[in-house]
Amino acid sequence: MQIIKLLGSLIIFILLATILLNACRPIRNLNNPPATWRGNTLMESVVPTSDATKKNVFIIADAKMTVLFDMLAPFYLFNSTEKTNVFIIAKDKTPILIKRDLFVVPQLTFHEADSMHLQADVIVIPAMSNRDEHQDTIVINWIKNHFLANTSILAVCDGASTAAATGLYDGKPLTCHASDYAGLKLHFNKPDWVQNVTVTKSGNLFSTAGVSNAVEGSLTVINELFGEETTKKVMLNINYPEPGIKTIHKSRAINGNNKWAVAKKIFFKKNKKIGLNIENGVNEFDMASILESYGRSLPASLRVFSLHSLAVRTKYGLTLLITGDTDIKKFDELHLVMPNSFLGDDKLNLKNTGIISYDKIQNQYLPDVCLKRIAQQYGHSFEEFVKVSLDYN
């Protein structure tokens, strides 16, 4: 009888230990923020060609951290108009942290843009590392000095904090991520803070709700600048799921039910090690959609890797730098955003690894595809958490 009790206690101990070990990796990731660039030298990027017949779009970035989708969705969408020069711009050429062990090299510095006498037709402000009144004065002053009568500003998600710090939105409507709305209002009380809209507009000042609404914000500015025909073309390019630009938005902050769904997933579902393969020519919107969706599903790890180089050039000319351990044999799932570049020989010895390929997806909006699969894996309650985290509804 004592042996049976001892075995029972041992089984319970092993089960509890397994649950805790499974949960510790995503919990550790939450408490261990990704490291900024640690290279010895600053990387040089290829300065993009500036076409004087096109409008200039500057997307501001912060090397400490810039939210991936906030930056790359507008970058892709404005580029796909074929009517703009789009630049990722920062104080210097320090690679910008966008995900753990993934960096993008700025195309221009503020000084270089000024030396080239480039006028800003659109300034996009993503969510960056500073979300309170302690903003970088160099960034704030550059925005204010380049805001002219015909310049549009688009604040994306919690980029609203930087936009508010400029003073340009004083008395003007401004919105942000629903979960951060109350906090940002405490730091900046002069804008007219609003909710339950995808995009605010006051003259040529725009702002969006959280993360996923970078799409609606970009489409709104594109429509203002280039009209309905160009906007429809861009919408078709990404298989946008609405007939027109969605304006109604239900602002929902993360609540107790969402936290309970997270706890159940972390402790009782498998927390997978996910790898995303990218190669030269990768579509920025596709990559950002996959990484942002699965990054918010709280996996054990999420790594980007390339089979051929640690420096990858994207479709529209960004330089991405990959650091860290990307041994593909360590992943539970491999997501192939460019399946044709991942040949049969590359799949050898990966019999226990799930291969997720996106080549057969047609006429589907990629964020929806990712969310549907997350729901299939972890249930609709957890999918709701991911959607709230993306401020997508």
C-alpha cells in the first residue's frame, strides 16, 4: 500500500513538474524582454532611390524597440501604391529591434533625409519604446520641424504617445490601443482622446487604434492622397476582408477572461517552439502578419531564420538582420512564408516538425488565417485574447 501511495505521489509530482516546465518558457519570455542591437559596428543600409515624381513617406523607428506590424504594414501598403518613396528613418543606423533576435536596418537617418532635401508628405509614427511623456526630443523636434501644411501624420497604435508629445494633436482627436488607452490619457491630457473607431481624422492628422488597425490607418491616408482606385488596388493586394475601409471598432481592453484563457493555454496546452523561414524578397506584410499573430500566442519561442544568409533583403528593399540560435531541428513548427525557397532536401530529418506552408492561401487576409489556426490549436477563448492583444475586432 505504501508503494502504491508513493507511486501516486510520484506521478502527481511528475505531472506538476511537467506542467510547470511547459509554462516556464512563455512566462520567462514575458519577463525577459528581447535585447537591443549588440553589434560592434553600425550596419550600412542601401539608401533607396528617391523618385521626385512620387510622394515621400517617412516611417519613424526607434532602435530600442519598434512594434513590427505598426512599422511594416504601412511600409508595405504605401509601397504597394507604386506612388510613394517609403523610408524607414531613425536617429542613426543602429539596427532596430522588431522581434527577439530580428532587426531591420534604417534606410535613412534624420540627417541624411535633411541633406537630401526630402519633403515629408506623410509621417508615420509607430509604437516605440517610450510610451509616456519622456519622449526623445530629437524625434519630437524632427516631426514638428517637418510638419508642413500639406504633410499628413499617421500615429499608429501607441505611437499616439509620441504624436501627443509633439503638441500637434492638442484639442484634436487621438486614439490608441484599447488596453493602453487609460494609461496614455494620464500622461497626455491635451488631445481629445476617443475610442471605438479604427481611425481618427482631423485635417491631415490621423491616428489608429491598436496594432492591426495600422492597415485601416494606412488605407485611409492612401485614399486621401491617391483616391479610391489606388486604395482598392492596395486592398486587393492584401485580400483585405471588407468591401471598404472598416471604420467601426469596438475598443476592448484585456480583461480577466482573457487572462484566464492565457493561464489555461500556458499551463495546459503545448507551448511550441516556432520558426519562421524568410529569404530574399520576403513580403513584409506577410512576415509581419505571421510574426505578430503567433508572437502574441505566447509560444515557448518564436525565431526567424534563413537557410542562406543572416542578412535578408525584403520585397521592397529593407535589410533584415537575424541573430541568435536558429537551428531548425529545434523547432516544433516551421512556418514557410516563401515555401518555394524551402526545398525538399531542407526538410530532411524534420519528421517530427510540423510544416506550415502559406502557398495555398488564396483570397484570404493573412491575419485572419493565423487567428483561425490559433483558434483550432488553443480554442476560441484564447483566440479572443490574441485578437484583443492585436486590438482586432
